[in-house]
Amino acid sequence: MEHLTDRGVIRDLMQRYGFQFSKAKGQNFIVNPSVCPRIAQAAGLDAHTGVIEIGAGFGVLTHELALRAGKVVVIEIDQRLLPVLEETLAEHDNVTVLCQDVLQVDLAALIAREFAGMRVVVAANLPYYITSPILMKLLEERLPIESITVMVQKEAAARITAPLPSRQAGALTAAVRYYSEPEMVMQVSRGSFFPAPQVDSSVIRLRLHTDPPVHPKSERAFFHMVRAGFSTRRKTLLNCLCASLELEKGQARALLAAAGLGEQVRAEELSLADFARLADLWADFSSKG
Ligand code: SAM
């Protein structure tokens, strides 16, 4: 169904299906007609590509994805949307709607079941209240997906695509860089949504690495170190490590010295290689008791 960006069409669907937007579910639907085609384009689709979409809404983005991809599986938590989607996506025979919380879905099994022999990408206008958990799930589960093209809140996009090291960097920045190459695709103003949210948005694309840029001895120790380092933004790394890793000041000083880092250094000044080196040294320190 076309014209899903028309507020009149949306109001008509809302009235006929007795639907009200849920703020708690992050329901701000795209009404700027140029946005969905651009997200679909940025996702790099063709007839051999399977797409996982997260959050269908009324299906405005699903429609553009279905026009270009071999198959779309869209995961939508809100069952009130199912009858609406049956109407709005009726013309597409390559769309499957799953009514589930994306955070509970076994995505590896879904991919094996739905997309055998296809390249797989993710494309979505994410529910912003769970941006980080969704991205971390997509990255950490080591799924056979090539890229993730998603709309997120503008500030989140800046953090996710920030260079490392940089002032804007945080634990999410480091995790994203470990698993992927992030890039900014476009800016989208709040007026492009209905209802309009309080914030502007950006579309970003993460191209997943086949091999991470650093190889810490233990990924667990590496991410523990990243989280510890960024645990308190204004503190020095020395203080963060003492507080989060329960190290004595002397031990934390020795760790920094062994990694070739100064006592005044902050996490935002560290590269992925620095975190990997620190994590390896910390694992050695801990194993020696
Ligand atoms: N794709 C539509 C669009 O762009 O107009 C809707 C995007 S809206 C920002 C986010 C959608 O995600 C909503 O339809 C909401 O119901 C759905 N959603 C929220 N939490 C979810 C979850 N945990 N799992 C799956 N879908 C979710």
C-alpha cells in the first residue's frame, strides 16, 4: 500500500482499527516520503537479499524494503498492529510479520530458517528506548548479517559513529567499532515523524567485520575493561579501574604503567588496541592473584 506517509491515510487506518500510538513502545512513524526509500537504498538490497526489519509500525518502511529485497521478515511487538499490517502489506508476498519482542527472538535460528542461501541485512527505524540493547544483541550474537542500517536518535548516532579515541566516545562506541565499521548516512528532522518526537534523528549504517580489528586474549575481559574505563565519564582511567575492577590504587598504577599509559589518561583517549592491551594485562594480573 502506497501513501503510508500521508497523515490522512494514517488517521483513517487509526480510526478504522481503533489504534492509538504507544509512547512506551517508541511509536513514531515515518511520514517524510523521501526517508524510507533512502533507508532501503542505503541497506543495499537486491533479489538475493533477506532483510530483518525491527518494528513495522504501519509498514511504511517494510513496503520499500519489500519492493527491493528477496524477502523481509519484520519483528513487531505490538499485536494491535497485525490486522493493520495485513491490509497495508497485502500486495507483498515476500513479507513475514512476527509478533514478538525482538530482544527475545532467536535471530540465528530465524536467519537459518527464513534466509537459507541469501545474504542478510538489518534495516529499521528502531524503537529508541531500546536502541543500545538491540544493537548489542545484533552485534554480540555474531549473526551472519552483512550490515545494519537503522534510524536512531541523533545523539545516539553521534556516539555510535564517533571515532575512537574521541571526546564523544563511550562504551557503546568501542563495542560498535570492535564489531563493525559505522558510518553516518543521513540526518532526519523530528518533523519527518508522526507523531513528531522531541528529538531529531539520524540514519546510520554498520558494516560488520568478518574479523575484529584487535584480538584480545579474552573478549569478556576486553568488554569488562571497556565498561570499567567508561564507567564514570569525568574520572581518570586510574580511578575508574579502582572503582569498577576493585583494584588497589597501586595495582591500577602498575597496570597502566605496564600498558604504557600515563596516570592521568581517560578512557576517551584510548584506542581499541589500548583496551585490548589493558585487558590482556589485567587478565594476567588477576590470574597471578
Ligand atoms: N517502521 C515503522 C516506521 O518507520 O514508521 C515504525 C517505527 S517505530 C519508531 C518503532 C516500532 O517498533 C513500533 O512499531 C513499535 O511497536 C515497535 N517495537 C517497539 N518495541 C519493540 C520490541 N521490543 N520488539 C519489536 N518491535 C518493537
